Amino acid sequence: MVRINGINMERIEGKTIAEYLEQAGFDSSRVAVERNGAIVPKKSYEEVIITEADTIEVVSFVGGG
Amino acid sequence: MVTKKQLEQAMDQRFSKEVYEKFKQAKVCIAGLGGLGSNIAVMLARSGIGTLKLIDFDMVDITNLNRQAYRIEHIGMPKTRALREIIGEINPYIKVETIQAKVMGENLEKFFAGETLVCEAFDNPEYKAMLVNYLLERQPKTIVVSGSGMAGVGSSNQICTRQKMKRLYVCGDGESDAYAGMGLLSPRVSICAGHQANMLLRLILGETES
């Protein structure tokens, strides 16, 4: 099981961070991603593969300040 | 003229000496001096944070007056200078460092190296993400307090503080984007600014939030 933003997700293992973000409708230029307590560098989104038991947090920023 | 001693005595009446000393020794870097950043800076100044580093490239515009800490007399002035003046009228003994420049690319290292408490208060979501990613990737000792989602007149109670990552706290409702037709108004922007400022004070005192 993979946990993303506190929710258990099925059939996510094997996808890259970039693939997951696109599938879930996130704009990758507006997010920060943490995987198992470590920030995922932006340039690694295409390479990092989500694996069993990963805990992922995606923060998506909205405009205004 | 109010003296430094008078101001410090006034602070000591409200806090224990220990709390006030921690605030006085602390430094916070605020990136973006709009509705969030200008109000956060004023709150931190009132709280007695010893050093504030203020970064923004922009000038005060008439459209800022609905939610930012500036006044008519500041229109056309760089926000860094206007805010330095405002803080000087609240507590002239706070050390204010200013950088009037756009935060991007090669500037990031120059502006943020060594800063351990950074308040992200930009308007643009891509810039928010850019700064947060940079600081979390490249500065392992930096904690970031960010604002996201405070437009419109939705319930105030939707705005909260969450520790989203090990070194990232996000304040806001997470979804109220500022777009044409739903602008930013003083109350919710100030509520979000209050969340950010309070989280910064809590971090200075060694407290966390889940």
C-alpha cells in the first residue's frame, strides 16, 4: 500500500512521481513533494519510482498573498 | 521618544524574560511583502522579534491598500522601504535588513544562505513552489512557513496551520485561489498572516504543530 496525503492508494506502485502528479491532476510547477520524510528534488520527478509502503506528501500551492 | 529600555520593560510585563529574550535573539526572513508578508512583519515586530529580513522587488500600489500594511503616503515607494518605516514607528530598535529584488535563480543562494526561519509570502503559486523546493532541497537546516489559500470570503475557520512536511508548515485553506472575480480581502489575508506569524513564534519557542 502507498499512502499519499494521508490516503491509502491502490495501483500506484511502479509509477514515477511525474506520472502520479499528472494522473492526479497536479500542476508540477506548483507543487512540493516529500517521500518518506525527504524532499523529492524537482529534477528527479521523472526518475523517482513510487514503491510499496511509500508515504508521500504532495503540497500544491494556490495563488494569493 | 520612546527608549529601548521602556519598550523592553513593556514587553517584559507580558512575557517572561526567557520568552522575550528568545524573540529578541531570533531572526526571521520574509520573502514577499504583500498582504501576507507586510502584515506578518508588523506582527513579528510588535512581538519583539530582534531581526527581520524583508525581501520584495515591488513598489506600493494603490491596489495594495485593501489588505497590505501600507498607507496612501507609501504609494510609489519600494515595499521594503515603506515597511522599514512602518516597523520603525512600532519598534525602532528592531534590526531590519532589506533586499529590494526579485527572488529567482542565482539570487536564491545569495538571499537565503544561512537563514534558518523563512516565511514564504509570495503571491504567485509557481514562485511559492520554487522557493519552498529550493529551501527544502538545498538548505537542510531551514524551516519554511508558507501561506496557501486565503482569497475571498469563505469561512475563517477553514484557514489553519498544518505541518505538511518535516520542515514545511503551510497556513491557509489550501484551495482558495486568487483569480479574477475572487480577489484577496483584508480579513482572510490577515487571518492567514496571523497563522504564519504565530507559527513562526511557536517555532522560535521550540514548539511544533501537527
